[in-house]
Amino acid sequence: MTDFVLEANNLSKWYGDVIGINSLNLKIPEGITGIVGPNGAGKSTIFKLATGMIKPNKGEIKVLGENPWLNDKIIGRIGFCPDYENLADYSTGSRFLHYIGSLHGLKKEELDESIARTSRLVGADDFLNRKIETYSKGMRQRLKLAATLLHDPDVLFLDEPLSGADPQARKDLIELIKNLHIERKHDVLVSSHVLSEIERMTNDIVLIHKGRVIASGDISEIRSLIDEHPHRIVIEGGKIDDLAKYLLDLKYVVSLSFEDNKRRLIVEVEKADNFFKDIPSLINRTGADIFEMYSKDDNLQAVFNYLVGGKR
Amino acid sequence: MGIERIEYKTWKGKKTSFSKRFFVIGEKIFLNKINSKAIWILLVIGYILVHVFTIASAPFYPREELTKELILDGRGTLIGAPYLKGYFFYLFTIILVSVVCSDILSQDIKENSFVLYFSRPLRTVDYIAGKLTGSIMIMSLFCALPPILVGSSVIATQTGNNYMGSFGILGLTTIAGVLTSFIFLPYAVLLSSFTKRKAYSGIGTFMTFFVLDIISDIFTNFNTNWRLVSPVNLLHYSYDIIYGTELPAEINSTLYVIAVIMLTILPLFTLFIRIHLKGVKG
């Protein structure tokens, strides 16, 4: 028995001239692990390699200690929820699940039981008899999750499971994914291009960019790494001139600039946490009328820019 | 939504491969195709032009026994025109195979739905076998079922006592029908794996068979073995072999075997390689 759910050693996969995965080294432990990367980073390629759908050009990949390529035993222990929208629209959810369950070799009685169980678990039982073409994005995600769980896999690979779901569905799905590990002991590898979503599921993350792992470990360590770099914070509203004068006196403010006829102030700060702690009192003192305030760097691309060389 | 945490119990069934899994794919294809209007229209027209008169007239035109001449050449039927060896039968067979297989793989490529299959314990062979099984089931509705009905109705009304001989011919007719259902499929399925557009795949399949017929006609003047290039001739020679007739003396039997392999085994092998090794799945 291996301690790792997934191991990749010097793994490379290319499609013609395009590199999907580039000499990737990775060890995913038991529990929930998030793979975070922008679109095109190689997340889906990792899942395809891990489910034995495609063969690596170089290196090796192991799932639960074995190579998944042509390995029915291992593939049968994986539940894969692909980032794939073309479900059988003309069919009902129930028929779709019957089809997927049959592909896993489940017999009718156990399949019926499994469909009832998993659809109830993911909250899909209410719309299972409707045609898939009438489903919202959130419903489709739930249906795909039910299909993933039908054969009770040991390990779950979830490729962008929250994509397109509405806020309530996202919240529910995040809770569900956490519970699949906490209560059902499934090991979960979940991908997203939204860091905050993954943060709500797990602290263990792997950041990939252009087919390579650029950071992995506890998310707080990665956050600290990011916080060492200056942040750009945008403040939009009226009467922000006075606020700018006060900000200039603060040690951690590196620069200030106005945009949009002085209705937008861009502040570059070294200690973002200190800034966010101080800003409410400054706003009160100056009477600034703030519509919106956000960090320009609190997005995944900025995180990657920091990590791959400090470029903005 | 309401997450139910209590009732979810893990399934403890068998998680390894299931040998008849290809049949699940075949059944789905059959059900999808049988619900297609285009397939139904084609089947109705084909039945009217090829089968209906022969099936309907058989009981009213009793014969001593079922013969291969009746099934192949329509000898002794009300119409008297060739049946299995009739050109309309061949024509509708290649039209149907073109339509049935037009989206058989092209749709999976277009929608990238290989992931639905290959992220599960399913081999490339299972996938191809499933696609072929579903297609054969549909093709059989036109290529195998009607000749069997004709044979059965002739036996039911035959005047002679040689039922063994008649049932023997009925068995061979079933084999011939299944062969007709299958023989053009490998090439059509292969062509469907080259494109995302089902129109390209369908028209490409039909035109290939059509052009091969023309090429065969042109070059047969120089060498009679060129007849083997024509799918219709190849099919008719295969009928002869099934019904126990030797190939015509001017046809080289080795070339016949090679032609059959080129039409069936080679496309299947190429298809397997494309899906398995060249990453159509990726």
C-alpha cells in the first residue's frame, strides 16, 4: 500500500508541438489536495494521465502505487469527474447515470440502489427524471458528481467541479467535497483556477503553471510568499484626494496614482494586511465616499506572476 | 440542496473489468439510432423499394423448397429480379451504413466524449466492439431481418418435404445477412474517426464505395481481378462462398482474401491504432 494517492516522476506529455505537462514531479498524499492553475496550465492533462486515458511521452505516473495505463483494476478505483459539458442532453439524468453505471459493470439492482444513494447525496434526486438539456450548470455538476461516485471509488479526481455553478451550488458542492473525505474517507484531488475556492476545501495545494509545479504545500505558506511582494489595491469612489494624502504618510505604502479623473486610486503597498487593518479608520477620518475597493493582485495570475519571477 | 450524509453507504461490488461492457455501448447506440428520424425514413424507403414486395409475395407464390437461387437472384419470386444480389439492396446498404456510421465516432471527437468512456475500466477494444455492435444491430434491420423473413415465409408455405434443406438455406441466409450488416462497417467507422463533421464522414463513406465501383468497372476490361476492387462484387463473391458456390475461375482467390482483409481487418486495425496509440482520446 502506498502513502501517496498520486505520484508523478519527471512526467511529460505533449500534443504535437504543444507541451501539456513538462517534466512534472508531484506527490499527492491522502486527503483533499487542490490543484490550482490558470486555464491551459495542464490540470486536465494530469487527470487524463492519472485516469489512464492517455499515455505519457516521458516519465511515469502512479495512482495508488500503480501505473494506470491499461490498468482496469486501478481505473476501477478512480472516480473521475471531468471538466466536460456535453452530457447526453436528449437523455434524462437517470438514464445517463444508468449508462455510466453500466460502463462500470454495475448490475441493475445494485445500480438502481447506487443511483438513488448518490443522487440523494449530491442533491440531484429532485431533477433526475428531467431531460439533461433543461439542467442548469449547477445541476450538471451535481449529476457529474453522482456519476463519479456511482461505483464507490477510493480516490476522486474532480476537474473543475465548481465551474459554472451558482454561488449556493458552489457552497453546497464545497461542503460535499469536504464531507466525501471527512465522512466517507475518499481521497480527493480537485482542480480549479480559482484559488479561494480551493482554499475553502483544503489547505494542501499544488500550483501548476505551463505544465510545471511551481509551488506545493500548505496554502498559508504560499500566501506568505505572496504577501512578501507589494500588492496593488484599487480604491474607487469620491473625495479620495484627502485619503491619498494620509496614505502617503504610511510606511508600507510604496506608491500612489490616480486614474479616471481622480475617481480611482491605485495604492501599492508592501504589507497588505496592515493596509486593510488601517483603511477603515482612514476612510472615516477623511470622509471619503468609497464605492469599491479590491486588490488587483488577489487573483491567480498575479500569484503565478509572483512565483515565476516577480513579473506583473 | 440539502446534503444527505446519513444514507450514503459505500458500494462494495466488483470494481474490475466487466467482460460484456461493450454491449452497454452497443445497446445505447442501437437505442439512439432507432430513435432517429433519418434512420427510420431510410429504413422505410429501403423496405418499400427492396424488401416489401418480395416478403409480401412469398406466401402467395408457394415453392417446393427454399433455394439459394431464390434468395440471391430472386428466381421463382413474383418479381423475378435479383434479391440479395440486387443492386438496390447494395445501394441501400451503403447509404444506410454511411448514415449510421456518420457520427459514430465523429460525435465523440466533436464533443470530446472519449472521456466518458476511457476514464472508466474500458479498453479500446471494448469501445470499438461496442460501436460496431450497435451499428450491426441497426444494419441488421435492413440487411439480415428481411431476408430471414422472406426465407421463413417461403418455408412456411413450401409444398415439398425437404425442410432440412430449406432451414439450411435459411441459416446461410442469416449468415449472409449478418455479413452484409458488418462488411462495410469497419471502413465507415474508421472514416468517422477522421473528422468532427458527420456530413464529411457520411458522404465520404458513400462516395468511397461509389468511386471504387467505378474504378472497378473501368479496369476490369484490362484484368478481371479488378472486380475485387468493387465492394458490391466483393459482397456478391462472399455470398457465393457462403452458399457453397466457388469463386468464378477468372477471380484469384488469394486476391479475394486480401480484398476482404483490406475492407474489414485493415480499417479495424487502423482504427484501433488511432484510438489506442495516437491519442484520439487526448
